[in-house]
Amino acid sequence: MIGLTAGASAPDLLVNEVIEKLRERGATSVRTLSGREENVTFSLPRALQLI
């Protein structure tokens, strides 16, 4: 059994790619457990924003 957690800053695409790699290596099922939904966004630092 492998546990995978992801915070608000982890893109869904990345999480899904990790799950796919685990399946390629023999994982046979994925189970989503209930938890607290995070709805947080992060802004780029001012120095990195395009003017």
C-alpha cells in the first residue's frame, strides 16, 4: 500500500502523472479518501511577474 498526499500548490496534472507511474509499476487500484478540500491559489512574486 502506498499513500500519496498533495497540498493546494500541487497541480492535479502532477498528481495524476504520479498515479499513472504507480499503475505502470503494478498498482492495481486507486482509492480517494475524504479530506478537507483546499482551494488556495498562489501569486507569482512581484520580481517574476511580467510588466
